Amino acid sequence: MRFKTFLMLSLTALALAGCNDTLDSVDMSKVRDKVQHPLSAKIVEKMKAKGMETQSPIMLRIFKEEGVLEVWKEKTNKRFELITDYKICAWSGKLGPKAKEGDRQAPEGFYPLSPGHMNPNSSYFLAINTGFPNKYDASQGRSGTNLMIHGACSSSGCYSMTDAQMLEIYAFARDAFKGGQQNVQLQAFPFRMTAENMARHRNNANMDFWKMLKVGYDQFEVTKRPPVVNVCEKKYVFNQQTSAGAQFNPTGQCPAMETPAPLMSAMATFNKAYDRDYQTAMKKYEGMVWYEPTENERKEIVKDKRKGRELAYAPTGSSLDAGRLMKASEFEKAQAPAATSTVAPAVVGLAEEQAKAIATTTPSSQTPLPRTPTPSATASAAIPKATPLSPAAVDTSVDAPDQTVTATTPTTPGGAAVPVPQVNPAGAPAATDPLTEASAPAKKPFWKVWNN
């Protein structure tokens, strides 16, 4: 009996160590002021243990396929560390960016969230607008409105959480803004952009877009600082340095720019390991294709969670749980018209673009290696460079770096700090000095003009 009890307690602790799914410790019936509801004492103690100030900057990171929203928070050494994560209760559509109003797609990309994006009067408990379309989306002609991170567990293009989860996410952002953070960076990805996942999804029609996002993803993995994001020539550029006064035009030519040498060196080392892992993954998935499930298939695997709930409660399961690997030959056969195919209609309905990519490309010819350019591979005039930060763009809430960080931080001709990798005081390899999202002018609070 004692062993059985011990086993049950161990399994419970293991479950709690993962995503913060239900937040059972929050009694929603006792929440009197959802907008000012404080973070739990447990979270506050966890922040102190990790060397984080209560109102220090945060960053949000979303992975669709895994169905996870992460909250990262800045430590006193200027690096960000994961403080908690949550299972996303519902997201609609499939992997890939949002293209137009009504397509039910949840956004993918890099989005700066200001205090004006916070909506305390949302019809979905609480909401934070993603800011879609951003400059990159607009340059691509993409459209859509009121795309949120919100409560209520119901989505038509949003990332929907439970109310208890949203109570905490909202509090994290609220406290960071109180501490002076001008923009919270939201990074929304289709999946964790590891070599294995990039190889598994190599035939997806969105791969070129994902390779571009991966540059920013990789740089955060190395620096543990949100990358400085700009858009020019209808593409994202990350952590790029320019001459004083140079401007980024989302649809115009990129200015002369370059990646700071220390960051370039750190990324070269990172890319070398990635290339090796990617080739290994390509061999593993040779002749195989990942079948991405439909939204209805994801809902089907969690249908039991809807029992006893209101009709609006519509959780969606993980794409990893509902999807599967298929032989390329079987996948191609599944694309035949439903009238002549014996496979399930959901499989027949897979994107034609993916089927075409599989039919015309062999695994041996597919070696997409998304990376930050290296000096030997790219002329300096074409190398992406870091955005000079104006005084208005600098996050004044950031604490001074630890005294153990002794490397000198170079500046642009205009005097703005240039992010460069330095020795991590915590002992981790290749980290950097602060990299902050360039801020936009504060927006009028959404709740003054609309009520989602």
C-alpha cells in the first residue's frame, strides 16, 4: 500500500512538472478583480529563486504543433529563462501563417505587444491582441483582425487558453508593463524548430517562410535575449546593425547592414551542430512524410474534455498526437480523388501543395539548412544587420548587467548599443548582452474603442 501511494504521488509530481494545464490551485469563483489579480506566491518564489525581479521584462513563445505557450522572464544577468508554460486549450486551422480574414489560421511570426494590446474587457474573460498584421504581414498583403491570446477555450484564428491560465498570463504581462517594459515580444512558431522537426516537415509548402522565422528562433536559442526584429524587402531580419539614420522599409530595399561579429561567430558554431543533426534526421525520415491532422481530427482526440461543458468550450488536441508518419508512396496515393480512393476523407483533404512537393522532390535533394549567414558565405553588403535603437526604443526597465559581465559592448555611430555574445555569468555557453525588440509608439488601449 505504501509503495502504491508513493507511486501515485510520484506520477502526480511528474505531471505537474510539465505544462501548467489546469491551474487547479486557482479558485476562479473567488477571483474578484481579474485585471489586478496577483501572481501566486508560488510563482513569485520561483522568480526569486531564478534571479528575476517581479516586474522584469517577459517574452511569450508559442508552438502550435506541441500546443504550448511559454512565458520567459529576464533575470538580473539580462538573459531570459523559462518561468512557466501552459498547454494551449484551443487553436484553429493548421500549421502555417495566417493569410486572410476568415481563414481560421492563427498567426505565426514575431509580434511586439504594447500595453494598448491588453484588453481587460474581453468577452473571452481577458485578452491580449497579437498585433496581427505586423509589418511583415502587411508587406505580404495578409489580412485579419482581432486575433488574440484569450480565455474561454474557443478559437477561430486565436490562441485560446482556459480562464485560469489567462488570468496568470495577463498578470505576467501587466507586471512587466508596470516595470517599464515597452513591448513584450510574442514569438509564434509552427513547432520547435529543431533539426529533427525541420526534417520531418521538409515537404510542407510553408518551409521557406519557416526557414526565415528560424533565424530569429536560433538567435534566441543562442543569446537567450529576444532578437531585435525589423522588416525589409518583405522579409524578417534579426539583430542587424546599420549606419546612423538608416531606415528599414518593409517593402523597400534593405539598408546596408551586418551582423555583429561576435554574434556571427556564435551562430556559426550553432549552425555547424545543426547541419550535422539535420543530416542525421534526413536519413531517419527518408521516404517518410508527416501527415498533418485537420482541426477536426485534433478536436476528436480530446472530445471527452467537452463533456459537461458549455457548447462554446472547444478544446483542440495536439498535432503531434493526432498526426502520423506515412510512407511517401502511401501519402501520394492518398491524394487521389475521394471517388477513387479508399482512404479516409480527412487524408484525401491534405493540402495539394504538400502533395506536389513530395511528388517532385526526393529526400536526397532536400537539405534546407536555415541559418544565420556566415562571413564566408555572404558578402558584407548582403549580410543582415542590427537595428540601431533610438532612445525611445530602449527598454528603460532593464537592470544594469551583472558586474561579472566584463566584455565591452560596441555601439552604432548613433550611440545605440549593439548586442554581442559574451560569457554567460551563469556558466552557459555563448550568451549575449541585451537584445530588445525595437518599440513602436504606445497605442490607444483597445478596450477604449472595442470590446472583443
